[in-house]
Amino acid sequence: MKATLELVDAAMRFEGRNERGQSTSFDADPAVGGRDSAARPMEVLLQAVMACTAMDVLSIVRKKRRTVIAFRIVAEAERAAEHPKVFTRIHLRYELTSPDAAEQDLYRAIELSQGTYCSASIMVRRSGCSITWEAHVLRPEGPGVVVG
């Protein structure tokens, strides 16, 4: 895997590019010279953990031939007070909207993701961060209305 990162303005805005030419923008807090015009690196890292586990979970749920109407993860993270300000705790709330998935289907998919497949979660956990989670299967009730 290869990537590049370049400063794109005189402040602190950077653009990262992967081998396929796809880009990710980064910026910093104005207090340290940024303009707050893009996500900060730790925010992107948290979103990467969420995306990694989401892809695993949806793949597993779909392999069980369950219908996925909607899916989201909400995260709350805490960081160390002193430098390096690493993540110390991440809590993930998984929400799957499906007419036919059972909570056990979602729980098992999350367990497999968090324990075996999600490289991002496992790497962050190995740094000493605690990752906890909760899971909710929501049922669609009529057009556009979801009851949990």
C-alpha cells in the first residue's frame, strides 16, 4: 500500500491520495494554524474504524440473506488528556433497519468483525484503546417510519 500527502495551502490543509488517485482532505484547528476546512486526522481515524467494521457487518448480514434497509453507526470516543492524545475509549452504536434480521444475526456479525476481520478496530484496540459496542435492530413500519 502506498499513499502521498501534500500541503495544499499556506495554512495546514493537506490532501492525501491513495494509489488509485482517490483523495482525502485534512485540516487543523485554527489554534494551531489551520482553517478548520476539513476533517482532522483523528476524526478520519475514527471514521475509518467505523467504515471498516460497517463493511464487515453488512457483508456478514447479507451473506445470511437478511434484508438491509438502512444501516448506521454512531461513535463516541475519548482521547488521552496528554500527548500523545490517543484514543482511550470508543463506543459504537450499530443500528440496522431490517424486516427479517434478528438481533442475534447482528450481534454475531459484530463479534466476527470486532474479533477477527476489522483490521482498523483491532489495530486501535492493540494500542490500548477500549472498544465497546451496542447493537439495535430496527423494524420498518410503513413508508419511511422506523420504530426501534
